[in-house]
Amino acid sequence: MRLILLTLLLLVNLEAKSFFGNSTQAETSKYIDNLKDLIISTQKTRGLTNSYLNGNVAAMLLVYANRDNMKKAIGNMESFSLASDPVINSRATAISTALIKLNHRAFKQKPAKSFSDYTDQIGQTLMLAQSVSKRFAKDLTPFAKESSSLMMESMLPMTEFTGRLRGLGAGIAAKEKVTKDDKQQIEALIYQLTNANQQLQVQLNQIISKYSDKLPSSINTELASINTKVKKYTELAQKRLLTNPSKVNPDDYFDEGTDLISAIIRAYNTLDQAMLKDSKGWF
């Protein structure tokens, strides 16, 4: 009788957990964690470089610190087996090479050029993230497939909208004036960030509802925090930065953007850890 009950229990949970661990899912989880670190440190490097080139000399040391974080993330990515995949390897190597060259010349460029070059490389890294998610999707559980797709295609792009809003805004605050072009760019980013947040609220709530047994209750608080901070930061940009930039401290403005990105990353990390846990089987 006990044997029958045990068999039934295993059958009920078979879809939720495999008998054996999913090594590809575990590797994917660890790889995209460091890919996230590369994107975040590159975004900080871009924004701080823009602030420095617009007159905020105090930002220089922080630029070098975040360049070191970029190198660390790249080194970690190269240590995983996913890095041997020809498509992933080719794209990651191209990004790494381009970032090294860009870091050497960034301080010698005009602010707009430097910002644009970093943005291009972040775009390439976001494309790499989506490639990783799609390339190994067939080897992931349904929960991991949906979570990684949300992380790569919604959450990381959302950090980029915030990062650009943060970097451009810090530059505007540092030079204490806003041009017509600045205003158009900031307003466009506010629109993109607001829309991205609305989509994230819907998509992540769906995952929470569908896979509540795989996620900690903290994910609800983390999602609500993102919503609150998006509203706060977009109001700061629209109502204060664009109307009176000389009254906005560039470092404080940058820190507010970092606070929002950190909130997004907390939810990202929760999903990533749940995805890693989900990769572990019965044996």
C-alpha cells in the first residue's frame, strides 16, 4: 500500500520536477546571471561617462570601477559550457572585443558619441541574451522557458530604458541645461519605460499565478516596488529635470535611476534563482 501511494505521489509531481537534474537549465541560469551583470555594469559605465564628459568630474572613479565589473562579468561568462556554443561564442567575443576598445577611447570622444557607442554595444548584448533564451528553450522546463523569456525580452530591455533615461538625464543635470533634442529623447524614454512597466506587471503576474509553487511570496512585493519606482523616476525626469535641470543634482538623479534598476534586478534574480532550483531533479 505504501508503495502504491509513493508511486502516485511521484506521478502527480512528475511534470513539476524531473527525476534527474537539468544541467542545461542550470548552466543557462548561471550564464544569464553574468550576462545581466555585464549589461548593468555597461549601462553604469555609459551613464557615468556621459556625466563626466558633461562636467561632473567626480564620476571618473566610478567609471573605472564599473569597467572592472564589466571585465569580471565577461570572464565569468567565458567559464561556462554555454560559451563553447559557436553562435554564443562568436557574439560574446565580438561584444567583449568592442567593449575593450570602447573603454579605451570613451573619454576622448564627444559625450553624444560615447553614449551612442555604449548604447550600440548594450543593444548587441541584449540580442545575445535573447539568443541564449531562444537557443536553449527546448531544453528548459515550461516554468524556466517562460521565466527566461520574460527576463531576457522584457526585464533586461526595461533596465536599458531606465539606464538610458538615467545616463542622458545625468548629463543634462551636469551641464545644467536642456535642449529640444534632449527633451524629445527623455520624453520618448519615459514613454518606453512606462509601457515596458505596464507589460511587465501583466506578464509577471501571469507567471506568479501559474507557478506560485515555484516562486517565493517576495516576488509580489518586488513587482509592486518596480511599479512604484517607475512612477517616481518618470515624474522626476518629466517634472523636474526637463523644467529646471540646474536644480537637479546629477549624482542624485543617477542614484534614483540605479535604485529603479536595482528593483528590477531583484525580481530578475528571484526568477533566476527559482529557475536554478527548478533545474534540480529528484536524483
